[in-house]
Amino acid sequence: MTNNFLTTIKSLKLIEGCKAAQLYALSSLGPASTSGSGDAGGSGRPQPPPPPKTISLRSGSLYYPHAAPSTSGAFTPEHHLPCGLPVADALEPALDACLRPVDHVGALAASFRRVSAATAVGEDDLCDAYLEQHALFQSIGDARLLRRSLRAARIHADDPHRRVVLAAWLRYERREDELDPAPPPLAPCTATTPLLECPRAAVFASVSSGVEPVCPCRRPPPPPATPPPQRLRRNTSEMSEEEEEPETNDLWFIIGEEKVACERSCIAALSKPLNTLLYGGFAEAQRDRIDFSRDGITARGMRAVAAYSRRGQVDDFPPDIISQLLAFSNKFCCDGLKAACDNKLASMVRGVDDAHSLIEVGLEEASHLLVASCLQAFLRELPKSLANPDIARLLCSPEGRECLDIAGNASFALYYFLSYVAMEQDLKSNTTVMLLERLNECAELPWQKQLALHQLGCVMLARGEFEDAQEWFEAAVAEDHVYSLAGEARAKYKRGHKYAAYKLMNSVVGEYEEPAGWMYQERALYCVGKEKQADLQSATELDPTMTFPYKYRACALLEEDKAASAIAEISKVIGFKMATDCLELRAWFYLALEEYELTVQDVRAILTLDPSYMMFHGRMHGEQLIELLRGQVQQWDMADCWMQLYDRWSAVDDIGSLAVVQQMLTREPGNSSLRFRQSLLLLRLNCQKAAMRSLRYARNSSVHEHERLVYEGWILYDSGHRDEALAKAEQSISLQRSFEAFFLKAYALGDSSLDTESSLSVVQLLEHANSCASDNLRKGQVRIVRDHRHGSFPCKLSVLTADGLQAYNNMGSIFVDCDMLDEAAECYGIALNIKHTRAHQGLARVHYLKNRKQAAFDEMTKLVQIATNSASAYEKRSEYGERDAAKNDLNTATLLDPTRTYPYRYRAAVLMDENKEEEAIAELSGAIAFKPDLQLLHLRAAFFDSMGDTASTMRDCEAALCLDPTHGDTLELYSKVSARAEPES
């Protein structure tokens, strides 16, 4: 069987196809993009794309030439593999196409000061200040920080154009266009639409910087207007001379063969030029008939001018007449008429088709609101609208930018958003290049220039235009963006100047007393042997979140026939960072070892993160590899899958659970409950983009309206819209009581600080959830499988459910918060009886609160014995152990997941208690260097304060407040230190 399988793989002739030159992988959005990259469309039944005919660039994919054939029997020789074995020296790290300050804490603190200064004096640049924070947060990769900065920028946007751009950006982050059916881009808001995304509020809201808008869509309709006592006129198109009032008409405009009667004083009042024309020293001032045949307005249009001059309204006029009025107002500087026409035409844009028909009028007449409204329709259809040649020409070309600028609708914010979308879609496209060029043209502030120039360098590097890339990177360096030196060195290396690249990065490392991890990583590319390994080790010590050093060491170990060590090395980073390229590399190792079950598991995890991912130099889709391995792995039917899912869930094997769910979804792609389960697993693994995609799939696959409402609620909740999620849950419950709806409502309510009464209401909601009928995933499926295939299963699974177990676990937490420890213990016990392993953690907390510390430690030990690679389990157990045991557990937690901050804070506090102040500061600083975290910064600020270092205390407080301006303890400390610093200054 193995020989047949290998023959099948070799028959694909993939090796010959992979002998092309190595391609370059580049990350467009910084570290955050490595977790669950490739946010796919919103179809409820996604199908894997066919393998491409040519090699394609994919962020994070592996592009390795062949290794020398292995002489060891430890793993399969090269000719048995579709693309040989990966080669360590062929690897390259991705460059982050975002701002990456050397002193991230200082940059955050400076940003906070700029926002504070602008707020204090009421300046108009608050929106730009928050956009700068958004750019800084990109390298941190925290989706919540990114959303918060965008919302703050939207709230403080003081003109329709930027409100339109930022409202569309917020909507884009939820990918509402991928819902099926997608809501119209300019549809009126509903009760669950986030206020900051309201299209009407973006265009028509009055200037109220710093205040959330009042949604015009939700205002009660105004009372019907009382008609005036005089005879009402008919539509302007039906007006005739006989209907006009001869006693007020003292002026006639001749247009062709028609005469339009007007009132001279009313026309003159429209603008100063008209007043001068009719009452000044011109000949027309003495005439009662003036020829307007050559002034570009029809008789119907002039009658509309006359009507507006008397009534001051344009509501009754059709669009073509209003367009003429707009042109007339521009010609004669009628500001009031122009504003009325602009407002009316903007309100007529109800979709992309309207925007297409009116955008030219708006651009020709420099109509600010109309162009903003049309632009809004295009932006809310991104990325699809960029595929339209007319829209792309307007948004991407220099001429289009000039037209938009004349209409007051070109800005850095606009092209920041557009280039962000374009880079996500295709980093190397001409569209991306053109949008970044426009971004650079709009850049005025230093950070804006740094970002635009650096991103242009990254894109040119990805396109293989190395000379241009080097020039853009050098320009970014000239604007003081030090990280662009890495791009400059890479471009030199690609042009064949390896020693020049080494010298450049060597000077960078030597220039800073505390070099950053990326500096050593980049220098390592241009070294060999022990020096390379030493630099990569230094990079990992300074920033353990970078994946390249792990990948290089793993491949180097494989080349030394140390396959087990290679897998252990790459598994270190996978344990805390679900990166598709790392999973691919481990799957490759497993394939070399003929560990086909584990190979398939990792491939299925990859496809969950990115359904379109291509493996082996972009030559084979993951589904194709799974199909080739079908004969080498055990085949499961759906009953087996349910059993496997339950076992892996109980074993706290999240990646294994993810793989099983993906396999089940290949059989039932329309199973919305499975999609929801998949999203929960992805959120636990910190893969938010992929989780949101799974939620959209779940929503699109739902048959019933009440189910769709629940998944829409989870999408809102996970994107930070708690109140709107609650409204969705209540809508769903009003249609049908279900486990999912009650669970969503309880979860959203429990997310805020609750008093005892409110907490008990959440418990009641969870009890309602468990009492509702539910589907097979949540109720009894595992019992059915076990009974059917292996006899009885001694559990209460006929009553409880997988999500029901989570509900009981949550109930236990709430009972603990209410000091109802016996009830909490009962809930955790129910969950543990069904092997909800994570309930050990809750039960340990109950033991601890009952002053049974050893019992709590023993309870957590049970979890550690099952979840041996769970950093959180070791971290929680440390809370119940003695100091030495706690330190050992926290050291283990840091090894398993260096991004968890509690171990650093604990060790620093212990050092501070021992009066080892410098060591305590160093412990915190080491973590802050690669993860600027609120709690770490606050603790270091407190340490600096106790040491009398006022400047460092204020800097750390400002950086922490940039991350969370409402953090009470930091605000108190900052206020105290600021008051003390004022007399000193």
C-alpha cells in the first residue's frame, strides 16, 4: 500500500514543478496575520479551490528547494516526498508591513500625550491621532486594540468624508459583505446595527466630535408638515407661466424661446454675484428681460431656481433638475443653493447603482456631500468594488485622487483603508501599488510617511522589484523608521550584495544598547554556521514570538537526522501561536517520518485556518494531500468522528479537536452547529479571523431565522458590540426559545461587572438554556455513538450536552462570584462527570476559597496530568502551590507559552520583595520588549515609582493608558506622579 501511495505522489510530477527560483513570503499585516490567515468569503458551503497551474505567492507558505538525499533510515528519503525535504538555509522570515518602533513603549507614550494634548485644547487632529494608534497597534496584533482605535477615530471624525471612511472600515472588519444574503451597503440601520457604522449618520450628522452619533434611522418620523395656506404649486416640470404670480414677477430670463418669470430681489439674494448683476452697475440691472440661453441651464432648471429663490427648498425637484441647480449654484456662487442641492443629491444615493450615476455630477461640481455619499457606497462594497474598472480608476489613479481632493474627499485615512484592504487581498497587485502611491501622496505627518514608504518597500520586495524596494526602504529610513533598515538589507541581499546587507544589520545591532529581536533575526540571514545559530538564539531570547528561528532550527535538526527533535522544536511555537507555515512544516516532517495520521491532523488544522492554503511550494492543496493519504490513515464515519471529538475535547487537545471538526465539515459542510463549535475552538487558539469566518459560515448555513440571529449575535459580540449582540439574542428568543440564544444572552450579560442579583439572573438564563431542546451536537450525540458502537457509557450524556457542559462550567464561575461555593462545586462536579476536563480549574478555585489549598493544588494537578502542554494549567496551579512549586510551574508555563504575562509579573514581584529591584525591572522589561501589555506596564510603573524614577513611571503609565485609557489603577498612579512632577518642573 505504501509503495502505491508513493507512486501516486510521484506521478504528480511536483518535484519538477518546484525547481523554480525560491519565492519570497511577506506578511502584510504584521504578527497578527500569521494566526488564521486568509479570511475567505462567506459562502455557507465552501469548496477547496483546484491546485493552481503555476506557483503562486502565499503569505506564510513554504518555498524550499530540495535537500540532499538522506542517508539515514530515520525518515523517508527525498524521492518519496512530493517536494523533497525542507532546507534550513532556504528559509526567510517575513517582513511586517507595518510600523514597528524600536522603542515601542516610548512610541505608545508619545501617542498618548498627543491624544491628551489634542483633547485638552479641542484640536481637530484627534482623528489622526487615533489613526496613528491604530498603525502602532498593528505590530502588537491585538484585534481589540485595533477596533478601539478605529472607533475612537470615527467618534472624533469632524467631517463627513472621514466619518464615511471610518464607518466603512468598521463595517469591513466585521466582513458583513460575506453574509449570504449580504445586507445592502447603504440600507437603513436596524436596532442591532452598531451606531458608529450608520451610513446616514456618517454623511449627514452634525459636527459633534467626541460624542457617539445619534442614528438618524432610529429617530421617530417627524410630524406631517402643515401645508401653507396659499395654493400649492405642482411639480416644477409642470410649471407654466400662467401658474406664476404676476404681481411679484418683475424679471424674466430668456432661455431659447421660453421666458421664465422671477422676482428680482429673490434671485439677487441667492449670492453676491447675482446681486451685483441685478442691482449693480451692469446693464442687466436696468433690464427686466435677461438672456440666459448660453449659461448652461434649461428653462425647467431656471424655473426651479425661481422656485427655490422664493421657498428655499429643493425637495420637490427630480435629480436631473437638482443637478442643473448644482451647476448654476457653482457658476454664480450660490452657497445656500449648493448646500441644499448637495444634501438632497447625497440623500438620493441608496446603493452602488445610484452612486455610479451621480458620482460624475458630484466630481464635476465639487459636491462634497454627494461625493462622500457615493464614495461610501463604494467603500462599503470592498473588496468587490475594487474589481470594477471605473471605481478602481477613480480610487487608484492620480487623476482620480485629484478629482476627489477637489471635492474634499481625498485623505490619508481613505487611502490607509483602501491600501489595507488591497494588501489583504493581493500584496503584489498593481492595485495595491497604486493605492500605496496615493497613500504616500497624502502623507503629511512623520508617522504617515514612514508607513506609506515602508509598505511600498514591502510590496516592491514581494513583486521582485528589488531596486525600487531598496529606494522606498531608504526613504522610510530617512523618515526615521528604523525597522525599514531590515527591508533595505533584504533588498540589497536580493540584489546580490550579501556582505553589504550583513554590514548594515551589524551596524544596527551595534548601535543600540538593547537591540530588538528582529535585528538579530535579520542579521542571521547573512551569517552562516555557529554565528547564525547564535543570532537566532539571541532573537528567540529577546522575542520568543518570532517563528523564523524555530523553523530554521527545526529544519537544521532534520538535516542532522534528528527528526524527533525537529518536531519538538517546531511544536514549541505551535503551542502558543497557530501559524499556518509552522503547521505546514510540522506536517512535512510527519510526512517524512510516515506518520500519516499526524500529517493529516496538521493539514486539517491548516485548512481550518485558511481553506485555500496551498502546500509544498504552492503546488498542492491540502485537501488533495488528504485524499492522497486516504489509504494510509484510518477512515471514520460520522459516529466515529463524534466519539473522537468527545475524546479529544476531554483530553484538552484543541488542535486534534479542530482537525476532527474539519473532517466532519467535509461530510456536512452546511452544519451550522459544527461551524459554531469550530469558531469556539479557534477563539481558544487565539485565531480570531478564522473564528469570525467560521461564524459567518454558520450564519450562512442556518436554515431558520432564529439560528441566523444567534450567529449574527456572536459575530457582533466577538467584534466588541455587546449591546447589539444582546438585542440579537432577544430577537432570537422571541422567535423560538433555544439553547444557543439563551447561552448567547447569558454570555453577553456575564461579560460585564454584575452584582449578585444580576449574576443569579445569568444563572437562570443558563438553566433556561440547558432546559431547551437542542441538536445532536449539544444533546446526547456522544451517548448515542458510544451506545451504538461500544455498549453503554455510564454518564448523564442523555441529559447534558457538549455546550451544556460549558454552560454548567460558566454557572459554576458565576456561583463562585456570588460566594455560593456549594452550588458552584455541584456545577463543576456535573461537568467533570462528563469529562469536561477544564472544570478541574473551577473546582480547584472552590477548594481554595474554602481554605483547602492543598486540595486545590491536587485538583489542578489532575488537569496538568491530562493537559501536559497547557501553559494555563501550570499557571493556575501555581496559585495554589508553595513559592518554590509556584516558581517551577510558572517557569514551565513561560516555556510553553512565553506570551502569558502572569509568570513575569509573579517573578518580578518576588524579586522586588527580595529587594532585587534591577532584576525585577529586567524581568518585566524582557517581556514588555516583545509584548507591551497593560498589566506589565502598570507593574513596572509602580516599581519605578517606588524607586523614585518619576520619568520612567510617567512613561510607562502613558504607554499603559494608550492601551487602556480607562484603567483605574494606572490613572490613579499617573495622576499622583504627574502632580508630584509639576513642582519639580
